[in-house]
Amino acid sequence: MLNRVAVLSDIHGVLPALEAVLAEPDVFTADHIVLTGDIAAGPQPTQVLDLLTSLGDRVIWISGNADRELLEYRRGQRGTIPDPIAPWAAEQLREDHLDLLSSLPRSLSLSVNGLGKVLFCHATPRDDEEVVLVDSRLDRWEEVFNG
């Protein structure tokens, strides 16, 4: 069971912002950092991935749509990416980065002390691009988590 957990999402390859967040006391002292996707698609993709991998087992990784798109672009499975910086970012990634991104789960359930079983994902568990907001109707939330 995890104790103190920090959850970071949508880093989008911005190293200075990531460094600032990692220095925050609540993040710095967390036992684990859960990344919920969209990690590298941005101006400093390799530096962000290298910093996060240097944290070792403290980091728990989950894929987002931007991570999937980088990988698909580099592997020739798509010709374009909607984000204008993403094709450049994809070309910066080394093979070890591509292997890492390809190994990431789309969602993950973890037991967190004080909360119990928590589902972590990017967007929704069934679709890494689906939008559901905190003020969405309850039946919309039911639809998202059904099955």
C-alpha cells in the first residue's frame, strides 16, 4: 500500500516547470510520484524523461494521448500530430525513451493509505482523449466508469 503520493499530469516536456513542482515540499517528500500521462510532448522531452527516470522506482508511470501520439509518429503509424511541437519532440526521443513510452499502461489501480483502491489514468479509463469534468453530470460519470 502506498503512503504519501504526489500525482503529476500533463508535464508536456516543460523541464523548468517539472523541476519547480518536484521541489515543492509535498512532492519532494512524497514516497511515490504517479505520472498520469502527457509527459514528453513539449520543448524539452529528453530532459524531462531523463530527470523522471533518474528518480527510479519512486515514479509510477501511466501513458497519455500525447505520449501515444509521439510513439505512433516515431514508429510510422501516423503521419501527423495535432500539437505543432510534437513532431519535433518525437524526433528528439532516443530508443530507450520510445521503449519506456511503449511500456506504459493506460490506467493503473493502486492502493493508497487512507483512500483505498484508486484508479489512475489520463482522461478516462477507456479513452485517453475522452473529456469528463468535475462538474459533469453524474450519469456522465457513470457512463465513463461503467464496465
